[in-house]
Amino acid sequence: MTYLHRDYYTPIYNAWGSSVKEEFTCKLGYRFELKTLSYSKEVAPGGILNFSLKLQNTGFSAMHLVRPVNLILDN
């Protein structure tokens, strides 16, 4: 659904009710929700931080291309 946006085909977009427009606006693209997260409680300096997470894409767009994931830790 990456092609569907308000400029795609205006008559169809204008025919949708406000609740449909709101649903599409909220869910177009990727919408990743964190389902679970676990991680090491303590890590020694220079040690390894083990973590596991599960994400769910609740948006209307599927992941078509492989993308890198970067984890940024900020104190």
C-alpha cells in the first residue's frame, strides 16, 4: 500500500468518510509496536549487552526491502 495517499486518486479519497480517512492516516506506512523486550540488567565495561525484542508492524505497508537496524544507547 505504499502508493496509496491523498494525492493518488482524489475522487476516491474524497469519497471516503472521515473515519476511513482517519484510519488510513494513522496506519499508512510502517507502524512498529514493541511487544516484548528483555536485556541484561548489568554489563561490565567492555562487556556484551544481550537483548531480545519483538516488534509487530501494525501499519498497512509491508517491509519490501531489507533494512539495517541500528541500536543507539543514550545515557
